[in-house]
Amino acid sequence: MSLQTQLEVLKEETLLKINQSDDLKTLNQIRVETLGKKGPITEVLRGMKDLSAEERPVVGSFANEIRDQLNQAIEERKEVLEAEAMNASLAQETIDVTLPGEQMTRGTRHILSQVMEEIEDIFVGMGYQIVEGYEVESDHYNFERMNLPKDHPARDMQDTFYISDEILIRTHTSPVQARTMEKHDFSKGALRMISPGKVFRRDTDDATHSHQFHQIEGLVIDKNITMGDLKGTLEVVMKKMFGADRKIRLRPSYFPFTEPSVEVDVSCFKCGGKGCNVCKHTGWIEILGAGMVHPDVLKMSGIDPEEYTGFAFGLGPDRVAMLRYGVNDIRNFYQNDLRFLNQFKEQ
């Protein structure tokens, strides 16, 4: 059998295999086995060494034609198989648009986020800026800049998570105020700010305490700021938060970073001051701590206490939410129980 006849037979056999192939993997295997370096066409062409000089170019040209025909047949079959595979995939993935859709559950902001943003909006409306800071802080900014040197007994008021001797997880958002005071340019106006965020203390988790909670601390510094400004500001805020009929009262207290310091109570928004379970039958609810910024705190920030004064306050959004919505266990806010959280969906 001549080499040309062998090539012709090989072509017909390969074309039959190509047309019978039913997947791309089989088709590729045919291509490799037939047209590869170790394929039968190559084996046939090795016999060309026995041909005369006149026959070699004729057989070589015929072999190239066979190779081209087989390559073309493989490409045509490949297109057919790819189209069939695509159609099969589309048929399998067909969506019946007439079927009823699934009801998607609509999420909402966490109740603490709602309360915090409400408080923030009140202060933004009064001209305050919102400043956020680091949750991992230095002892210097968390304590010393707040008039709490390392040997100060008032440090025991805040049981602290220390990472090292000088690095800790902040126990209040006051470090944000310290950092802002030292950067503020008072030639451009007063400093009015609030610093919302998470704070952390080593505390036993129970119905009213948590190792993690939120604070929103405020600070105002300018010339001629008085306790009257503090009281007036807090009256406005309490009325906006708890109702226009609310009143506040100030009780003497102690905080290392303010002097004088006060605890602030608001008249009970449930009973109107008559006495109920929310206010423990006193008519008043303790809501926040405040005071005039201690002169030493101003000095440490490079502010002259003879020229500037200021007031500071701090309230807990967690406590506000508990009071407003009658939640008796702070842990409910952090347990991600949808049965609890869905009660506070925004309308």
C-alpha cells in the first residue's frame, strides 16, 4: 500500500472518529493522537525516506492537505460541541419567570446605631463636629492627659484591659478629646465636638454591666464658657431626646478631668416625675456625668486656662436605649438575637 493510500485511509478513519465524538475531551484526544508528533501521520511520513526525489514533494504536499483537512474538521466539530454544551447549560439553568419570587428579609440598623445617630444628629444641629479616634490607645492619652497620673487612685474607677505597660484598649472616648484639643486652632473659633465609639473595661457581664459598651463624650472650649452654658446645652439635648417637658438637675460629683463635676438627672419620661419602676419611684433618672474642664487638662493640651474655659460631658447610648425602650438586660444588645432586634426595626 502506497504512502498516499495510507494517508487517505487514515483521513477517512479519523474523520469518522471526529464526527462520532460527543464531547470536547474526546475530540481533543483525537487531535493529539492523530496530529501529534507521535501520531500515525508522522509515522507514515517517516517512510518518505524510501521514496525517490520526485515522489517526496508530492507525498509531502498530500500529507499537508490531509493534516489541514483534519484540523478543519476538528475545529468545525469543536464549534458544534461547544454550541451543544452551551445550549444544554442554558436549558438546565432556565429560570421560570412566572414563578413567585422569594420574600427577602429586609435588614435594619441595630438599635444602638439608631440611638447613637439620633444623638449625633442633635449635636450636629447645634454646631458640633463628630470626631472618632483609636480603640487601642496609649496610657498617656487615655489616663495621664485626663489628669490621671500613674499613681492616681481614681484609676481604680476604670478596670482596664492592658496590652502592655503603655498600651491599652481605651476605657472611655476622652483620648479623642485630648488629641483634638492639642491640634485645634482656637484662632479660628471655639472647639465644639462629640466623640462617639466603643469603650472597654474589665467588668463582670450582668444585666446592667458589660465589658464592652458605647460612649458619646462631648467637649466645648472657648473664652468665657460657664456652668450655665453646660446646663443650657444639656437641657436642650434632654428635651430633644426624651420630650419637651423634661427637666434636668445637677448633683455634685467627682471626675478627675472636670472641676467642678456633676451628675445629671433627667425627669422621668415615663411617669413625668410622679414615680414609677423606671425611675425607681424617685421621679428622676441618672443619665450622664459632666463638669467644667479641669485647668490641668487644658494646660496639658497647651491651652491657657486663664484665657479659655470649657465643659465636658459623657453619656452612654446603651443606657439611653435601655431606659427608652424598657430593656432590662444590656446583654440583649450584643447577642444578635433577631427576636429581640426585630422589635426595633425602622419604619
